[in-house]
Amino acid sequence: MNFYIPTNIYVEDNCVLAHKNDFACFGKRALIVTGAHSAKANGSLADVIEALKANQIEYQIFSEVEENPSVETVAKAAKMGKDFQADFVIGIGGGSPMDAAKAIALLIANPKENEEVLYQKKDLACLPVIAVPTTCGTGSEATAVSVLTNHQLGVKKSIPYKIFPALALVDGKYLEGASRSLIVNTAVDALAHLIESYLNSKTNEFNKMFSEYGLSLWGKNKEALLSDRAFSKEEYGRLMLASTIAGLAIAHTGTGIPHGMSYDLTYHLGVPHGKACGYFQAAYLEVCAKHLPDRVNRLLELLQIPDLQTFEAMIDSLIGKYKLSQGNLERFAQAMCKNEGKLAATPFKNSGEEILEIYQKSVGA
């Protein structure tokens, strides 16, 4: 077994300001990386700026990170950070700003390299990264993964570098300004992480503890996610905690086939990441149940869901259905059958027939 999480993670109310003195450990100049609007709206950016000012840390803000951040955006932000001579990078937002912050920190620390190095395997240093999540899905604050969109290659994929944040500050209050659809979509992403880590060839006793606890937390959230009522403060906190716990789980296993399948839907068709992952979960569990029935039954028990049919109905209620054209379905399925990394993550030998079956049951016409 192996367990390695070098990130100092705090999960609590008013987390950023409670630990503002920790910012001083990383230098005197910070590059803040975020999207255009949400960090301002939910108060997270203001909290981070207050923490920086309390420590006389100069800062610049790059607020152009798009959903599914591109290599080009990362390069643009890195140039700002190099010119500013940033000592560390702060990613505020969902997975997109946090993933981008990791890649940006790599490029700033290596000024002689350009963005092409992001998909090369070199032994490179990286600036420290602070992660402040404001959505409840990616768990990027607890993982070393940075997923970028590479338009030159026409793919969305992880860079080969392992970049754990040095510090993660997790506060459920930042969900209060998010739309219900964003909360639901990102919560489904967290569920996908938990499922794909639990049913994974790299699963071990350590990460399984995170998966099982995360699944039980997520099960307690499902009533709130399925209803139309407002979330309580406790539910916001539990949603955010479940996401971080799911990040701790996939930090050791990575994700599996459903995530691999989701990337084509997101890159080519613009489907939001959480939804794209969610569409494949029920059919994936059905295939896994043929090979690992006890583990799938335990997973459903932790979620407090009686059977696979109820699970499928829950996913449909949360994110609806999505249908691919037959041409796209076959094209994406063929590409998935060549994705050796994701196929190797499955804890049983899978066939091309089962891959096609998952696609047909999930997004077939």
C-alpha cells in the first residue's frame, strides 16, 4: 500500500481568514488565478485578498480562466506571473482555476520553458500552490492532477506532472452563492470520483477508507440534491467535505472509464464535466456488478440506495439524459478502447463489447 498527501488541508468555517498567517510561509508576491465572476460573487476572492494584505503580500489577479482551461490560457497567466516575479500561486474556484493554477505554477518556476513542456516528462520544480475551492466536485485541492484542454491535439487530458497544493482551505460558505445546477453538477462529479476510486485496480485499504466515508457522506446529501428547497449551512459544508474526501480517494487511484468517456462529450460537444461523468455511472456500475457484485452492493449500501435501478433513476433526476448520434457514439467508443490508462484502472479485464455497452446504455439514441 502507498499513502501520500503532502497538502496541508483545513476544512472549517471562515477557513481562509482563520489561517491567514499561513500565507506568509510562501513568499511576498502572489499570483491569484480565478475565473471572471464567481470568486468575486461568493466572497472567496475578498477573503484571500484580506489574508494577503494582513501579511503585506503583494498580489496580481489573473481572472480569465475558462471552464476546461486551455494550454493557451495557462501560458498567458504564467507570463503575467513571470513578469510579476510571483513566489506562489493561489487558485480560487472550481476545478478549472485550481487545475490551471498548478500548471501555471510549473511554468513560472521554469522560465526557460514554454507551454510545450506541459505535456513532456521532465524533472521540473514548481512554485507552491494554495487551493481555495468554491464548488463541491473536483477535489483538485487534494490531488496532484491538472487537467487541461489542448486545442492543438484536440483533447482534454491530464498533464504528466504531479503537483499537489501546499495548502488547501475548504469552506462550505462559498457554495452559498452558487446556482443549484452548478452544485448538482459538481456534486455528481464528486460521486463519480468516489465510485471510480472504489472500483479501481489501484484501490488499497487506505484510499478505500476515503471512498467509503465519502460515499456515506454523499448519501446523506442526496435528499437535498434531489429536492428544490434551499440547502442548509450544514449541507453546504457536507457537500464540500464530500468533494475533498473524494479528492483524497482519487489522489491514490486516479479516475476510471466513466471519466475517460466524459472527456469527448466535454471537449467536442460542450457538455459540463460533472454531467458528462454522471451519464456513464449507472451503466458502469451495471458492468462492474457482473464482475464485482459484493463491492457494488457495498457501494450502494453506503449511498443508502437499494439497487441499481434506483441509482439510475437518481442520476436521471439529477442531470437528465443525453443522447449521442450513432456516429459519435461509435467514434468515441473506438477511441475509448485505445485509452490504455483508463482501461487499466478497471479492476477486471474489460472487453470492447462492454465499453460499447456502457456507451449504448448511457448515451445511445
